[in-house]
Amino acid sequence: MEIVIGTITKASQYLISPFMDQVNYLLHYKRNADDVRNQMARLKELKTDIQSSSNVARMRGEVIKVVVEGWIIRVNQLESRETELQKELQKELEESKGCLQGGCSGRYQVGKYAKQMIDQIKELLNESRTFDAVSYPAPLPPSLETIQTQGFQVYDSTKLAMDQIMKALKDEGINMVGVYGIGGVGKTTLMKEVAKKLKNNGVFNQVVMVTMSQDPVWTNIQGEIAENLGLQLTQESLSVRARLLLKRLKEEKRILIVLDDLWKPLNLLEQIGIPYGNNCKVVLTTRQFEVCNQMETQFNVEVKVLSKRDSWVLFKWAAGDQVEDDHTLQPVAEQLVRECEGLPLAIITIGRALRTKDRSEWEDAASQLTKSSSSPPDIEGLSDLRVLSIDKMWGRWTDDQSPLDVSLLGKLKKLEILHVVQCNVENLPKEIGELTNLMSLNLSGNPHLTIPPNTLLRLSLLEELYLEHSFHKWEMEGSEDGSKACLSDVVSLSALSLSRLNIQISNIKCLREISNIQFRWENLLRFSVIFGTIPPYELIRSEFFKCSTRVHIFCCIPPFSDRDRIYLLERTEGLQFKECPGFKNVLTFGARGLNNLRVLSIEQCCDTDEYILSSSTTTFVDEANEKVPQIAFRSLELLNLYDVPKLKAICSSHCPQIFPLQSGGCFNNLRFLQLRKCSGLINIIPSYLLAKLPNLEQLEARDCCGLTETIWYGIVSPLSLLNLEKIIIHYLEEIKFMFSFALAERLQHLKYLEIQSCDEMVQIISMEENTQGISSSTPELNPSSKNNSSSSSSSSVLPTPIFGNLRHLDIGWCNSLKHMLPMSLAQGLLQLEELQIWNCPNLEEIIVNDLDHDRDEEDIEEKQLSMGMCRKTAVFPRLRELALGYLRNLSAVSKGVSLCHYDWPSLERLEVYGCPNLKRLPLNLQTATKLKEIEVDEEWLNGMEWDEESEKDKALHLLHQRGVKVRCLEQSDTIQLFEEKTESYSDADSTFLASQDKACLSVPRYILASEDGMVQLVVD
């Protein structure tokens, strides 16, 4: 019975409860509608608050949460439904129908609808309680990799700088890079493009670029970096903000920070919180190279002005088609380009400003620009200026104008940095001594400058003083003349605040005085002094030793004693001898003092010994009652020999007996070797020294006429030159072959090869099996090579790829070269990206088939396949740039029958000038899908041969479809281009020196010279 009752009770609950709900809808319809109105009022108030908060957040640039926006939309929808409900309720109340008259149905619907709305309102009210905030900070602004760099064009100077910067930043050993150049040269735009490429290529996960300006506010700099990383810095303390930023930067996997437009050095860690190193790398851009020095950058890149040709191209791009359409404008345009002096910013600004102007406005602009560029700078009204830099104004004024009047500079009381370099300043006014806030003074390159006494002494806050190739007529202390500054003034400054000093002394009597000067060495970070007078043009050559940090002075000429000389030599890192008559050998100073030497330069010393290292210059020490040779040059990284006519070799043939290989030491760390105008040199590096150069990275040899057969003789060890990456050879006019086969086989890491002006060279690699040049481990060559060694069509096939890592090959002015590469070698150049061949008048083909020319095609194909040469092998598959210029006999890339093809799918740029016999386009347009630019001379393009006339139109249409730029040059343009190429190849210093920034890392600079010559040393 109980079971039955329980069952009935439970059933009644399921049946009665829904029934009562239906009844309540009918009976309490008005109460439900009133509840909706009351609950809806609360919901509207809440919506108003949330919507107000959202509007404020939007004004702050924040993003409203999606869930909040969805909630507001649902509330708005519910408001509309509530309005409809109230209308229905009002209708029911007005009609007051009974159930028999149909009123129950309407009231039921109102009550049920109201009850559902009450549930929805409660749900929205509960959901609003989960909103801890209505918004979140906006995402970071578009990063550098997504921003279009306006006006950026790639030219020779910018491409070189870009490549150097990107290579340095990919180097795990480099954490800070300096980019310097004059204002308007395009440093900022260049770094934006570099940063974009590095981010897109995945080298860095994050890139941040901030502008420093002359007087940076550190909290603003910190805030800008933090915002780019999504970090909010609300603290006021600079050190606390730095620690928080430091912590955030360390969380990044790989980040690059670019500090743009840096005017003075700073402590990255303490002042900002940048932990450069490991995962964080820093690039700074500045107008002053000295800032890079003081920041101790590990690699420096100069952004140079554009060439005349590139300046003209950029101006035409900025000014529009009217430059070429209106021939009367061209002379005015050329004048404007000249006045811009290769500065991209000036060229683009002026070009765009004149884009829609008429001829009169062009002429007016040219007149104003010429007038302004020839006027001395006006410094009136600059009383609050803190940094003033005036560079290279020498020769800018006309005959009726005066040189810069520096007397006005004394009025700039707030100046902290003053650089007046190469401005022909003659008299430094005493008012300069009133610039008591001055911390850096650079007056270099003013050879007629006179400094009055006590002027420098008054600059009590001065930290840096640079007088290189400038004032040098220092007075002796207590001199009766008293019209010029004394060295004692500088000594006093060193005791106060001076940390960097660069001076010149012409009075040889000052040697005794300077030997007694008690400098505060603990304050001096860099000290450079010149004895003698040096012409201003030598200022350029001093770039060789520009990288420097902590140094002290050293002088190896009287009055220093031998004991002092040895003591100071032991701390020497850089040593340069220049025009020193009677100088025999650096080892006369003692080998013991040369083991810290990192840079050795011997220039224009006509009395030097035949060998730098020989038995006659070796000293011996007692070790365990046994005489052993004293090792020198343990740390040497860079060796520069220029115009040393008596030098035959670096080491004599007795060196292997004196310094056996197992003893190590000598030249083991040599990385850079430069040889120029060494006419007596018969062998660059003897075979017995090759094994001692495991770290050699770069070699340059120019104008060494004693080299005749190859650049190296003798047996080549398997361990020789394994790290050699770059070779530059110029003006070896008697040399027949650049490399023996054995040597070429060792150069597996060679990436850059440049050969210029080698008139007698018939082959780059001698295919002759030379038993004197092959070590015991060298594989045998094909025997047939012995019979055809003199021919460039040697029948030997290289057993292993030669130059397998070569990226850049540049050949020019080699008059005897008929065939550049054998097919077997060309097939191994799988990494070659740039190929340039210029002015080789007898070159007939680039790649010669090194198989028998008398055999028919089937025999050759069978022989190729039997030798392992695969069918349809691609030659230079990664080639990006191909330049062929002034090759009057060149008729084809390869004339012989072969199985290779020249699709070059990676080719981006093609240049062809002065090749009248090259009748076919040297590539397959169908497969060269990455081609962006073709630059050819118009005569060659018109003289091309096609199988059908329609093929030319199809080719041009295909190029147009792909957006390939086709530029045709007239004869005058190609002559100008030829002259520019010639000029660039004749510059004997720039190529090598531009690559030496890394070689001279932290190498301090000094020049010490007598009246007859100069000795340059660096001591740490």
C-alpha cells in the first residue's frame, strides 16, 4: 500500500508541477510583466555603466573584450523584447476580455513570455559579475617587418652596408654593431630595412627600434622599448624601471634592439636596462665613429654616400618622368644632384618637392641650394645647443668668403660636445675656455690651428680631446715665447677628467719632456700621440687603426731605456712602422715583447730584411739547460705589408728547423694577411708555414710583381688554410695560374674570390699534376691531365668539388684568359650567388667543356655519364647576380656540347655591357622566375639573335608580366659605368680596410713618429 501511495505521490509531482506553472502564467501574467520591468531597469543601469567603461577604454586605445561586446548586444535585444512585452500587457489590460471571450489565451502568452525574459535577465546579471575588466591593452603597433620602408632603394653602397650588418648580426660572437655615417646618408632607413629582413628571415623573434636624439630622456626610451614588448612601466625610479626591463628582455628568445641616432655614449645596462649578449643584440646608429669607439662596438659599418650614377637614378625616381621627358630640365637636375652630394635624404626631399614644379622653380631651387651650400654655418640663436658638429667644411667657401669664425663658439655656454673637423680653423679663441660644460672637443684635421696657452686647462670637465693632424706646436714648460699651449696643460687635464686623448707633437725636444710626464694612466682609456707632421690625406689611412679601447702611450725611440721599451712592448697590441729609414726587423725589439701583438703593419720601409722571421732574428732562452727559440707573434691576427721592396717571404727556409710544427706559437692566430707593392716577394706563404695558418680567414695581394707561376709553391698540407674565406688578388701581372690543384682542393671554406689585372693568367686553377704541390694525402688526378696541362681545356675531371662554398666570384682585366672555368669545376659551384666578369677581351666562353672536342655528341654524353656527371645537371643553381661587361670575344656561356643547362632559378639581376658577340640571352627566361632586374646596353639588346622574330616580343612580354625592370643604357652611360668599375678596382685600400673592423676588435690605436718616419704602437 505504501509503495502504491509513494508512486502516486511522485507521479503527481511530475504532473502537477508543470500544470501549476501553466496556471501561474495565466493567473500572474501582470506580476510577471512587472517583474520584467523592474529587473530590466537594473539591467539597463548595469549596461550603461559597462558601456561607459568601454567608451573610456576605447579612447585609451584599448580593445573591448568580445564577451563584453556580445553581452551588450544581448541586452539591447532584450530591451526590444521587453518593449514588445509591455505593449502586449497594455493591450490585455485595455481589452479586459474574459476567458470565454478569448482573453485567457492572450494573458497566458504574456505571463509565459515574461517568465522566460526574467530567466534571461537573471542570466545576464549573473554573467556581468564575471567581468573583471571590460577591455585589454591594444596589441602592439605594426612591427618593422610589416611596415613599408618609404623611398628605400638598394644601391651598391647600401647593399654593401646591409650585407655587412646582416652578416655581423648573424655572427654568434658579435653582440653590438655600430653603424655610422654623416647625417642624411640613410642610416635610419637602412636599419629599418635590415631589421625587417632579419625578422622576416627568422634571425630574431623580436625587433625594437627607438630614436635616441641629442638629449634623450631615459624614462621615455625605457617606456618605448617596454611598450613594444607589451610591458607597462609605471615606476618612476630609473634603476627600478631598468631592472624590470632587463627581466623582460631576458625572457625573449632572440631580440634585436636598434638605438637610432645616438649622439654620445651611454651605459646600456644601467641607464636603460639592455642586457646585450646571448639572446639580445644591439645596433646603434650615429654620425660620429668615435661614439662607436666609446661604446666598444664589436663590428662597425660605414654607410657611405651614393655614387654619381646611383644619385642620378634615385633623383629621377623621386622627381618623376619629367626629368627625362623635358630635356631642358636635365642640366638643372644634374646641378641639383651634385649639390646633394650623394645624400639620399636630400635627393629624395628635393626630387619630390620639385616633382610637379615648372622649370623656373627648378632653377630657383638650384640657385638657392648652391648658395646655401657655399655659405659658412650660422650659429647665432643657438644658445641652448648642447651638441655641435661641423665636419669637412675645408674648401667649401669661395675666395671672397672667410673660413669659419669660431670666435662665436665661445657664446654657446651649454655646449657639451663640440666637433670642428677639417674646417681650416687657424686660431682657437680663448673664449673656448669659457665652455665649462664641454666634455668632448674634436679639432682634428685643422693643420694650421694654434691653441693659446691655458685655454685647454680651463675645460675642467673635458673627458675627450682629439687633435689628430691638427695643432702640434706645443711649447716647452717655462718657454719664453708663451704664445701656445703647453703639454703640461694636457697633463693637468689627465689628472682631472680626461679619459681619451689624441695629440700630435712636431717638436722633437718634447720627447724628453713627455718622457717625464706623469699621466694618470688609470683615467686614460685611449691615448694616441703622433711625433712629426703628417699630411692631411693620411687621416684617411688612419682608419686602419680606428677600432680602439683601453690603451696607454708607448714610444720605442729615445729617450726610453731598453728596460722600459721591453716592459711597454709586452703590453703592445698594435704596431705600425711607416717610412722608417734604417728599420730592419721588428724582432730587433725582442721577441718577448711581441706575444701580445695583434696587429703588425710595415709600410714604405725600404731597408727591411728579406724575412720577418729568420734564424738571424731569432733569440734563444734557457729552459732546463737547453737553448730553445723564443716564440714571437703568438697572438698576431692581422699582418699588413705595404711597399717593402726587399721582402722575399714572411719566413726563411730555416724556420721549420728553428720552430718545428709541434712547438706551435708563431702566426697560429693570424686571421688577416695583406700584401701590397712587395716587389721582391717570390712566395706569399712558403709551404712550411702553411700548416701554421689554421685560422687565416682573409688574404689580399696587390702589385707583387715577383710572383710568376702561382701564389704558393711547395707541398700543401691537408690542414692548410681550412678557414680561408676571402681572397683578393690584384695586379699580379706575371702570374700564370692563381692556384695549384692541390691548393684549390684545400680551400673548401672559400666564399669570396676576386681576381683583377692579372694579364698573363691563363687559368684560375692549374690542372697540371705538380708533385711538388701535392701532399701525400692528395688524391691522384686523371692521368690524361698530364698531357693537356697547358690548355684551359684540360681533360681531367676534379675528383671532389672545388670551391664548394664559394659565394662570390669577381674576375676582371685578365687579358690572357680565354676560358674561365672547366665544366667539371663549374658543376661543383653549388653555392655561387654572384658572378662578375669585366674587361677580359680574349674571353671566349665562361665554362669550357673539359672533354675531348673532337668526339661527337653521343661519345661525349657517354663519357660524361661514365664519369658520374648526371644528366641535365644545373650549373650555378643558386646564382642571384650575373654581370658581364666589356667581353668583346665572349660568344656563349659554354660553346661545347654538354649535358648541363643554365636555368638559374635563383637569378635576380642580370647585367650585360659591351659584349657584341654574345648573340643569345645567357639564361632561360621560363625558369628564371625570380628575375627582378635586367640592365643591358641598348646596342647589344638590338643585336640579339632569335630563332623566330616573335620570340623577342614574347620574351619582353613575359618580363613585363613578371614586373621585371629592363633598363637599357646608351653608350655614354656604359662608359661612365666602366669608369666607376675601374675606379672601384683601383682603390687599393678600401676593400681590405672595410672588412677589417672585426679584425681590429678592441685594438687600441696610436701613432708615434720621428721627423724622418713614423712608428705606430698600441699598448694595453
